[in-house]
Amino acid sequence: MAHLASDRRDQAVRAAVEQGLLNGSEPVTALLDIAGIRASAAALTAAFAEITDAPVLHAFAVKAGPLVPVLRLLDSEGIGAEVASPGELALARAAGIRPENIVLDSPAKTLPELREALGLGIAVNADNLQELDRIDDLVGREPSRSPLGLRVNAQIGAGAIGALSTATKTSKFGVALRDEGARERVVRAYLDRPWLTRLHTHSGSQGLTLELMAKGVRAVYELAEEINAAAGRQQIDTIDIGGGLSVNFTSDEETPTFAMYARTLREEVPGLFDGRYGLVTEFGRSLLAKHGTVLTRVEYTKTTGARPIAVTHAGVQIATRTIYDPVSWPLRIAVYDAKGVPRTGDAVVQDIAGPACFAGDLLAEARALPLLEPGDVVAALDTGAYYFSSHYAYNSLARPGIHGFRADGDGIGFVTVRAAQSLEEIVTEAGGGSADALL
Ligand SMILES: Cc1ncc(COP(=O)(O)O)c(C=O)c1O
């Protein structure tokens, strides 16, 4: 078994080509490195075990990888699930994750969702004070085992990507702590509700420095101390610090690491780790991104306006954020020949185009790579997180299949994580069962 993730990936690409995973009817497919995912889960657990003896629940943010076998793999490594919709909760339950290892967030929970969560005993973080009023009614009628908390926004400012920064002055998430009177209202909300025992924050996702993330955590820790002092007892016993560790999309190096973040937290918020507070984390991208690879065949090549272009099958349907916001979400590309062997040769500036019918559907623009030929294989690297949750149905392009891989004797063995979407499914999802509905 190759030790380096990049060597394992090269072996897997070769095996995928040899075993026919890429073919005329499935010209784009995706691979997940099972050993890599296990290693990241173990690194996360070890990083926090190093800084606290208190109980820690690591709840994987399902939005980053909404795949039942992935959730079950993580569960086998002791990682639970953070869910933010009825669909994500259904996936976590289908993966067999125990209610005590599930946390429900989301800014728009309906009454039936809240009722279901409290009935199951899963942890719920209310997003706002109106939601707390709803929970008042529910727990007043029937006591629940669910640990209950409130999400706050420390308003510490944005990271590098505005759309993913949740701790800005006007973010839609949580109760904004610095707004006039808000802090007092939050303290009051806890004093009025003895069953409210958790505090939650999540300052953003990708593009936040460790220092900014730690600043958000320090703000909730200080609030918890204030509430506990006002209550005259340790009412808040658990702090949910969210996820948001950035991923390095520029090389194979995994940095920053969970251990670096944990150490920063211990330095910046030492009181949080003296054993008085249990912890919940909600990492998504940093657990999976490095372990996924999207593969596509080059169908045609052409030169237009002196720019070589390789036309492939991986575009906006799978790399939606990259295609619409390439500056924030550039992807590394690796190229292989038709046998799945890394392609060498002089670098030529070329575009890697997707299959969709608009000009901006470019997986990579003006990228210096060995010149591609029809039949070659293009790999979009670091696509293990979010790329399988933001499928885009434009042009009715199929959701690609996803295969887990692991060393199997001398070679690489694949298992199906998710089958490719079939044409029948595309037709059904497009109202095929009610073709006459509008006549
Ligand atoms: C509440 C919450 N927790 C956790 C996450 C996961 O963030 P990341 O994948 O960056 O770790 C998100 C992502 O948007 C989130 O909204």
C-alpha cells in the first residue's frame, strides 16, 4: 500500500482505468481514498484528545459529504454527524448513527423538524430566539433527552470568502452578540430556561485563519462563563465550536492540521480545556477534501484563438462552485494518459473544458499542463468535500458514480459508494411520471 496519498491516488487512477470505471457511458467518475478518510478522522480525534480530557463529540458536517457509506465509515472511526436539513438527518439515520452522536443545526427548522429531533433525543442548536420560543412549547409539553443549545454570532468579521463567512456583522446565522441589547437578551434566555445547556458557534468555512476561528471560540467561551456566573451554577456544560478548518488546495500537503488548530485553541482559550466543558466540533471539508478525486476522459481536443482546449465531461454539474467562482475555488489538475499513467512532457497553457452548454464551463482556464490528447484522463484533485453535495442538474448531466478504493492484496480494489445517476432516474426526476400533467 502506497504510503503517500499522492502515490495511492496515482495507483487508484491507473486501476480505475484498467478496471473500466471510466467508459463511454460513464465518462466521468469519482474516487474516495478510504485509508485517507480514516487517517483524517484519527488525526482529528487525536488532536482534541491531546488538549482535553473532557468528552468531545466530533460531528461531521454532512453537507460536506452527504453519502451514507461515508457517514458509516466515519461512524466506525467514532465520528458522529452534524445535520442541517431533514434530508441530512435521514442520511445520518440511514448510516446507523446513534441519536446521541447527531447534532441538528440550520437556520430554518420547521416545527415538525424540531418535534422529530426532540423525539429522537438528538442535540439541537436553536438559531435564534424565536426558535427558542418554539422549543419552549415543545419541551413544556413533553420533556426531551435532547441536549439543547443556542447558536451565537460573535461578529468577529469575515474570512477570505464572503459567501462562506458566518461571523460577519450582518450574517444570517445565530444571535448576533454585539448588536445592542443582544448579549443581555441571550443571558436572560438562558436564565429563563434551565434546560438550555449548550452554546454553539461556527464562524465560517474555508478561508478563515486559525486565529480568527479561535477568536470566535473565545467569544462563546467568555459568554458561557458569564451565563454560568449569572446562573450561579454550571448551566452551560458543552460548547459546540463548529467546523471551518481550511483546506490547502494548492498542494498535497495537509495544512493547517487539526493538531495545529487544537494547539491554537488551547493557547487562546485555555479555560475551555480545563475539563469543565464538554465539546462538540463540526468539521466537514477538512475531513474529506483531500481524499476525493474526480476523473474524466478527454473526449476531444481543439485549438481556438491559439488556445488549446481539452473538452472533458467534468464541468459545472460537479464542480459548480469552481465553475461559477474560479477565483475562490481553483482546483489542482493532474493529467494521465489513456492507460492511466501520469502524463509527462512540456507544459502547454491550455483550458480544461466541461461538457455544459455555456462558455464559462471551464474546470481550469489557461493552466500549464502536458498537452492533452483525446482518450487521456484528467483528474480534479482535492474534490472529496462538497463536490458531491453541490450537484447541478444543468443540461440534465448525470450525477457521476463514486467509488471508494483501498489496497487489495497487491492492487487496488473498488467499492461503489454511489452509483451514477441513470437516464431513467433523470427522466423520473424531471416529471417523467407525469408527462401529461399540463395537457
Ligand atoms: C453550522 C456549520 N457547521 C459546520 C460546517 C462545516 O464547515 P467546514 O466544512 O468548513 O468544516 C458548516 C458549513 O457550512 C456549518 O454551516
